[in-house]
Amino acid sequence: MIVAIYGSYPNAEWEPLADIEAFKSTCREIGRYFAECRFGIVVTSEKETTADYYVVQGFIEVWNKRNDLPKKSERCLLVMATRTSDAFYRYTKENPSLFYWRKPPERTRLERHLVGLKECDLVVVIGGNDHTSNAASVTQQLLSKPLLPIGTFGGAASKFLQQMMMEKDEVLNGLISANHTNIFKILAELEVLRQREKQYEDRLKQYEQLFIETTQRNYPYTDEERNGLHFLRQTWKLKNEDIVQIEDRITTRIKQHYQEKIKQYQQNFLEVVKLENPLSENSRMNLEGLKKVLGLKNEDVTLVESEVISDIENGNKSGTSIALHNSAIYNIGSATFGNFAHNAQSNQSNSQNHEEIVMETSKFDFRSANVGNFAETVHGDQKSIQHIYAPEQKQTLTEAAFEIQRLIKQLEMTNPNATEAEQAAYVNNQTTPKLKQRVVAALQAGSEAAIEEFLDNPYVNVGKAVVKSWIKPG
């Protein structure tokens, strides 16, 4: 959070007059509080009659006791026309890491105030005259930013405080009175706004978490899921610009990943169709398993398959078929028939990489979760959204079953009379070590019945023999 400070200490026109030393002490304490919370501050005046001057003193005091350096958002922004003002020159020279400058377009006080208001998230007004009142008015009427007037020392802040209380302004939650007598109440008010800001940030992170879960589970998401997300945005009063930034970042990457999976299915489907057309019931079943592993929509798969079949029926004249025909995948002369296992493993790797990319935007990691629950109490009712992920073991076994069948059919093209032992040896030699390790891990607690369930195809005996050899080599 970045807080702008506006105000100055009392003059004879204010009633009741406040203690000037108390004003200075209060401002220093506020500066200490901001530094302890790692808030950045914005000041627009270097005069010793202003709140800015003493807030900066307290701010520096805390940071000088720390061993680390502040981030830019935790530093003090000086909005001034020159860097050589006498009052602040010593501070900036002795503590260069705590300050950065912003020169206003014009040298007027109004321009300084406007620049400062645009840079901050919260405006604190203490004391102050007409200029302070103008800055506070801009904050409320034009920028819609939270305004915290501290009325202890009279002036513009007291007037705004009374006005806000009459209007029952919800920002202050009814905790501010016009008769503050000590710094502790003032800091309590600041703590209320701090906690409110933290609550907003926490909810924004929770929304990001839920959006990631939703898109990973089901993209594009359903109308029901869309309505659920919209409900949370409204209930939590999340800003549209924050939501757009989160959703655009995550959706763009997921769209790219989904297109990669579409291409992967297209390549695998074409590879199977080249070996067997029309497809057998088992081939269709395995393709259905691959579709589920990749998480593809039925309509997208139907479109891909129709395009591939159309290309083949048109004599492989399309760009897709020609490119695939000329590739090493179908270079039978060099005995390179393609490697579906590589593709299947690439899917797993891509899925993990995709999740890692998405997780860069969030501290939450859901890769190991089978069931995730999100619940938030709203007006006494618990709203729960539950998601279920396909177990990684089932994905691995589906890929393995598909790969074993593909390799055996590949062998039949060159050696149709191969025995089951020869088929098992061929599959074992052609399968990558990485896939073997994944299958073994998935079946560590399994049984022969479990193997049959996942290798339910004409080559089940070969599949069982192969997998058993991976579990117990030799």
C-alpha cells in the first residue's frame, strides 16, 4: 500500500487550538507505523509546518534500524519541483535508498497534490488548510480513493471527518470520532484500513486460485462455473481491472496449452489411422482414453478427426498430411515408425510445465491434489465449489495401454507371425525408460487384476508380461 500525506499544524483560525508538539509527535508515530507495515509514502512538501516533514522523520527512523533495503513500493516518493530543497536534502543524502523523486508538470502546489494523489492507494489528512481541503475533495470526488481524516488537530481534516460522519461513510466503519486525544486511536483507525486492504489482497489471491483450478479442470469452463466466478467477484467487490489482469494472464497460457494438446491428438490420430483405417473398436477405445487424458472437448476432437480423414480421402494433398508424410514419423524405410510413447510422455510433461507456468502467478500449487475444495461464508451461507482431478496413475496406465497396442501393431506390419514373447520383447525394447518408471510407480500397490483393467485389449497377455517385467526385471 502507498499512502499520501496531506496536512499542516494549527494556526489561530482553528478552534480548538491543538498542541503543536503533539501534532509533530503524532505525525512521527504515523511515519513509524507506515514503515513498520512496509507501506510506501508520498509527500508533497518539505516545509517544517507540514505533516509531511514529521511523517518522513518517523519513516526514516524505522528503516534505519533494518538490515534490508526497501522495495520501490515501500519507499518515500517526493513530489517536488527540485531535488535540492534545504529541509529534505540532508534526509535524501543520508538515506538515498529510501527516496525517489517525481517532478510535477508545473511548480504549483495543486500540481504536486494531483501527482501525489494519482500515485497513492490511501490518503491521510491531518490538520491542514484550504489547500489540504482541495486535495481531499479531489480524492473523494474524482479519484474514488479511501480518505482517512484525522480530526484531532482541527483544520480541514476535522471538517471532512464531520462531513463523512454525517454522510455515514462506510470507509471508516464508524470507528472514527471527531474528538481523538491520542495516537493510539489514530493508529487503530489506520489498522482498520490496513486490514481491509489485506482482506482485499487475500480475496484477490483466493479468486486467482479458484480461477486456476477452474480452468485446469475444465476449459472452456461451463456457464455454471462462469456464474460462480461472477458471484464471487460481486460478493467480494473485486475491482474489474484486477480481475481482467488475472484472467487474461492465465487464460492466454491455458489457451496456448490447449492448442498444443489439440495438435498432439491430431498427430496421434493420424498415426493410428495410417496404420488402421477404419479404426477397430479397441483403437477407438484407446483414442477415447487419450482424449480424456488430454482433457479435450468432444466437439474439438470431432473436428480434428474429420479434418484428418478428409485429408486422407483427398489423397494426402493437404498441407497437414503432406507435411506428416514427409516427416520422419512415417519413414518406414529407416524403420522410424513414430513414437507415441514420446508423445504421451510429452503430454504429461507439457501438463506439468503448463501448471508450473500458471503457478508463477500464484503461490498455490494444486498438482498433487485429487480433490480440492473452496468455501467462503457469505451472509451466513457457505458457498462451496468442489473439483476432482483425474488421478495421475490412471493417466499413466491409459498412455501405457495405448502405447503397447500401437507398438505391437507396428511390429505386425513387418513380422505378422511374431509370437507373444517376441511381441513382448519388441515392446520392451521400444518403450522409453521414463514411461516404464511411471507405469511401475502407478502399479506399485496394484495387482494382476489391475493390470487387466487397464490393458483390456487383444494384446492383454503381452501387456501383462511386459509390465510384469518392468516391475520385476528378469
